Amino acid sequence: MQIVTKQGHPDFLDLPWDVPLAEWDHPRLVKMAHGISRHIVRFVRFDDRVYALKATELRAARSEYAVLRDLRDDHLPVVEPVGVVSDAPEPGNAVLITRYLDFSLPYWYLLGRNDPVLADRLMDAGVVLLVRLHLEGVFWGDCSLSNVLWRRDAGAMMAYLVDAETTERHATISDRMRDYDIDIAVENVVGGLFELQASGRIEYEIDVVGIAESLRLRYEALWSELTRVDEFDLDERWRIEQRVRRINDLGFDVEELSINRDGRTLTIKPVLIEEGHHARELRQRTGLEVQENQARRLLADIDQFRAWLERHDGQPIPRAVATARWLAEVYGPITGAVPKDMRSHLEPAEMFHQVLEHRYLMAERRRGEVTNDEALADYLDGVLKEQPKERRLRLDGPVPADTVGLDE
């Protein structure tokens, strides 16, 4: 047997590798919430980290490990591959090890709340994931609700690829391959939703086929916005900036523009588009690693704080100075004030976003200003402590079942 793992992770040598994964009985095992899988999947905990172990064939494990590393190197939202165990006593002789994605939530946990707004957000997040993969020449081949994990993202959701067993990477993919990938996704979403109806987690009145088909419509709309070619008169050059801003508002960067002039018209086609416009800007300014919508929210708060400082001090404040003071005087004190027993409920950036929303609602009810301290105290006591611990959802009983937070 051979265990090959990335540096910075455990060596996993104290696990019972001489026994098939399905038969393990070990103190490191934890039952985590996850989607339905064709493979045996177990979870183990090392200190504050949890890892997923998937029994599979050696060739498939090595291929999936390489694909996941490639996608992560390109900053695509996928789980982190950690290692491969070969010559294990499994039917396929191998185990793939990945890092459990903290604060990630399976579809049945989210959709079980019968919230139509949340269902829309999940579909939107899944569409963004598919578009990002296709822009990078990735054919998924098995997009399904079980193969995606979602994280809360400042009121929206962000989707992460979990299973890359059938994934292929090309320089580009054809429209035919994209259409096939969408067909697979729609069919799998229908199946996943019907399973939830059969288990009683969502209502039978929900239009399962309509929800699944909406994924195709949303995908086509986003793909068109990001890739279509525009033509306009030479006197309408402002439309170039308008198009770029619209793409930036969707969370994507335009790294290059191909502009051709033909008589009295300009043709514009954005190329090399990548999501993460706001997340990269926030990372450069603060060092914070957050998701796209969270970054957009935090950047807006930094700008508002800077404007307040300039009014208060009566002089211009450099952006770098305002950012440093925001970290020290606003973000740090709020996120640092969360009691230890509540820190597993939400990510710090998501909690900060919710505090800002809570402050706004309090001010609206009061019809007057509300300080950060007032909003934080009311939020911690009345909102956060009532929310489930979502850093890691532990499973009690078979899928789908109720979940409880895993104590940190």
C-alpha cells in the first residue's frame, strides 16, 4: 500500500488501511452530511480539519486527483484534493482523499426548507459554476445536485464542484459538448428533486421539471452575456464601457477586448473572462479570502467607511489608509466579538454581511442611526444564536436526515 498526500496535511498512517473503507470502526470517523454517491465515502477528523475518503479504482482516483489540482490551480471553485491511497483493500484498490469544505451545505439540507427564493439562488449558483467550467474548457459530464456543495455568499450562494470523476479538460469545448453537459445537468437535477419529493423533504406541488429546465434558460442567458459579439456605431464607444461594467457586475473580469472596426461600426467581443473580480480586489487590499458577493459587500462597506472618515476629518483619506482603518476599527472588532461557541454558525465574512443587513433593518425600524455595537449585540442575541452551526454538518441517521452542527 502507498499513501501519497500533499504537504501540509496529515500522513493518515494511523487509519486502518488494512480493512475495507466500508468496514472501518475508528475514533477519527465522523458522520458528515453529503450528497448521494455511487462510491463508499467516509469522513475522518484530524484536529480542526475533516477529510473525505472515497473508495474507487486507482486509475480513476489518480485522474480525479490530477483534474482537481488543475482546476484549483486555476482558482475554480472545487474541493481541495489531498492525496491518493493505492493498493488499498477496496474493490477498486484505491482511495481518493479530499479536504471537507467548511461551511458547505448539501442540496437536501437547503432545499428541505421549501424556500423558493433559496431554490432560485441554488440554480443561479449552479449555472455560474457550469459557465465558469465551460469558459475554462472543462466538460463536467456528471453535473448533479449530489456533486455540488453550496456556501452562503452575502445573501446569494456559491457552488463548488465535488466530484470530478468524469471531468475532462480541453483548450476549449464545443457548443455540442456544452449542450450535452447541460442536458446531463437538467436530467440529474430532475432526478435529485424527485428523490427529495419521494422522501418528503420538498412539497409535491413544486414543479420539478420547471425548476430543472430553468437551469438551461439561466445558463443560456449568462453564457450569452459573457460571450456574445456586439456591434454598434463608432459614435457609441461608451457602450464598450457599459458592456464591461455589466460583466463586472456579474462578478467576472474582462481581461482582454477584441475590437474590430469595419466602416462605421465597431465589433466588440470580450475574451479571457474570469470570475472573481471583487474577491481579487479585496484580497489585494486586505488579504481577506472571501467569496465574490461577500467581497462586493465588504468593498462597498470600505468605500462607505472611507467617505465617513473624509467627512469626519475634513480631508481626503488615501484608499490604503481607509482600508487599514476599516480592518482595525470595523471588520476586526465585529468578527472578533463573536463568542467562541457561535463561530461555527457562519463564516466571518457572511456573519459580517448579516450584521450590516441587521443594522440597516434596525435603523429602518428606529428611523434613526444604529451603531455597529448596537447592531452586533442585537444580532448575536436574536439572530446568530438561533441559526444552526453550518461550519460542518454532522449526519444523524441515513440521508436525507436532520442534521446538527459538529461542535468545534
